Amino acid sequence: MFTNLSKNQWATIIAIIFHIVGLLGIAVFKNAWIIQSTPYHLLLMFALIIWTQPGKNLAFLIFMLVTFCGGMAAEVMGVNTRLLFGDYAYGTVLGYSFKNVPLVIGVNWVIIIYCCGISVHTLLTKAIEKLAQETNTTPQHVKLLTVVVDGATLAVGFDWLMEPVAVKLGYWKWMDAIPFYNYLCWFVIAAVLLVFFHYFSFRKQNKFAVHLLMIQVMFFLLLRTFYLL
């Protein structure tokens, strides 16, 4: 039975198991060790993305590096100058930091941008192909606009879902209420990174990325529903 499973299926099973363990450990057993292990959890999800990415090439690796560096640069500027996102600071839960920003936050940016980009691209492909057949053109501008705008909107929605849970878990804290400016900055930065996602030439079909986004959405939705009560 299990010998016939694909990489995507194995990765999805592993992700589901670890998220269930995390959900139970946090919401039910209030286990501090589970919360402290968050960086390792994110690194595992990142490793599963790398493992399941079909046809890994230089463009894919460069995209990952650009997204990591772009996300880290935005966070470093945000934390140390307050010019981006608002007045916030990271706690010690997420591990080793550079310029007051945990390095795993850069990994988290990669996971979110990649999963949102892949998910939108997957939903969009058939619609674009149908439009191309009907108009006898290749509507690349439509594809770019949709991937960037819809992908960035999806990323902002995920951030909105995650924010109160992350604050409660001590990942970071806000000095005041979470400002609308935070979500505006998220949208702009995510949109810029998704432009790179669109133009870098690597295969953008990865079922696990879609599954991982759905798993994480359900994870934070359940935590918002039960853990924040």
C-alpha cells in the first residue's frame, strides 16, 4: 500500500502528521516544547518543498534565495526602523536571529510565497489555456497580473489568519494593535516576490505546495478557533 505512494503523497502525510501533533501539543496539552520546536517544523516543511519540487534547476534555487533574502531584508528594515509593517519585535521562540530577525522567518517567507504562487498558478493554468485557445493569443500579461495580485492577496489572508496565533505563541509581539499598514506592506512585498516567482523559469506544478497551504490554513484556523478562546 505505502510502497506505491508518490513523493507528494508522502510529503503530504508527513505534513499532516506534524501539524496534528503541533495542534494537539499547543491547543490541548499546552506543551512548551512543541512551541519551541517551531523552527524545526518550518525547516522540515521547507525541506519537503525542496524534495517535492519537480525538475529542480538553477532558476528554482535562485528564486528561493531571492525570496529568502527579500523577506529577511524587509523584516530587518521593519523591526529596526519601523518603516515597514509597524511597531513590532520578535521573541526568542523562533531561534537564532540576525539583526533582531530570526533566520527562520526568511524560510517562512519562502514557504508562503512559494505555496501561494504555486496554488494560484495551479488554479490559473487551465483558465489561461482556455483563454489562449479562444483568443488565439498567449495572454502572459493576464497570467502575470493574476499570479501577482491573487497570490499576494492569498499571502495577506494567510498572514491575517496567522497573526493573533503567532502573537499568543510568543513568535513576535506588537507594541500597539496590529495596524492595517502591516497588511499593506505584506501585499506589496509579496507582490514583488511573486513577480520573481512568475519570471523565474522553473516548473510550477507541485501538488504538495497546494496541500501544505491548505494544511497550514486549517492549522491556524483551528488554533484561532480553539487556542485563542
